[in-house]
Amino acid sequence: MNVDQLNVDQLNADQVKKLFLCVAGRIVINEPYLTEIDMKIGDGDHGTGMELGFKAVLEQLPSLEAESVESVFQELGRILLDTMGGASGVLFGTMFISGVIRRKPSCCFGLSDFAESFRVSLNAIMQRGKARVGDKTMVDALEPAVAALEYAAFQGLTIHEGFSMAAAAAKKGVEYTKEIKARFGRAKYYGDKAIGLQDAGATSVWLIFQAMSDWVSNNLI
């Protein structure tokens, strides 16, 4: 058992910072995988953009003196917005910022807090990018992940169970993107040729939730 393990069902600001550093590391090491996916039906730069943003997270986030969980979300989103550029920077920055900007500062997040914040962010992403489930975008993985968090919170499950369900749901969303044509970005010009190929943005969403699930599994009991 890790010496940092705690028998809690809430994460404090420092734990959330460590959670997101785990996410950043997972994205960085998967740059070749994300690049390979995006080269097949996209511009081929999704992996390098994600790596650039999350490398900056690894460099900058550790120095944050987190006064609240919301401040960690906001700093992560700010770093991505400042360093990634392009549509991915805006959308993934929005994924972390939008859900907390109207929340009062809190010392801890439970499963319902994560579900609520990611639902608000999902709505903001859909409003900004106009994508919906079935358009072969990050939304195809994010929406089911958020729905899984909400269901787990409603059922009174643990953070570990909720994040595990969210990661599994996001993975199913990635698999779903293989079955449909794209309606946004360069991939839309591939038409039926895009069927059978997964979306890189959705894959990144899955990697994020899988890393969160893994960190909680390794650090909470």
C-alpha cells in the first residue's frame, strides 16, 4: 500500500493537483499514439499539441500553491490555453476551466462535485464547438464519461468506482467513433473512409479519465 493512501471519499486540492499531474504524464507518454491516430484522418498535430500543453502542466503546476480545488482546475486549464494553441487548446482548456469558474472555492471535491463540474464543462464545449454525440469528436467520449460520473454519484458510489466507470464509458465512446463519419475538422472530408478509425480528441479524453481512475486506484483505499 502506498504511504500516501488515505481512506477518504473526497480529494483535497493537493490531491487533485497530484491527480492532474498523473493525467499530464499519461498524455505526454502517449503523444506517439495520439499522433498516429490523428495522422489517419486529421491534421496530424493533435498528439504534439497535447504533449506541448501537458508538458507545460508538468513544469508549471507543481509550483501552484493550491488554495482550493477550483484553483487547481483553473490553473490547469490556463496552462493548456496558453501553451497548446489551436482548437484543442481552447477545448481542453475549457474542459477544466468552465466547470469551476462559477463555483465557490472549496477545500475538497467529492464524486458529485467532479460530475457537476465536468457536466458544466461539457455543455460549454458543446456550445463553443457545436459538436454533439455522433459527430466523431471529443464529445463522444466526454459525454458518456460525465454521465457515468453522474450515475455513480447518484448511486452513492466511491470516487474510485465513479472514475473507473467514467474511464470505461469514455473508452466505449472512443470505440463508437470508429463506427461513424466525422462532421467537423479535416476528418469530415474523408466521408465513409473515416469509418473504422477512431477520433484523436475522444482518445485523449479517455486517456485523461483512465489516468484519473488509475491515480485514485493507486492512492486511495
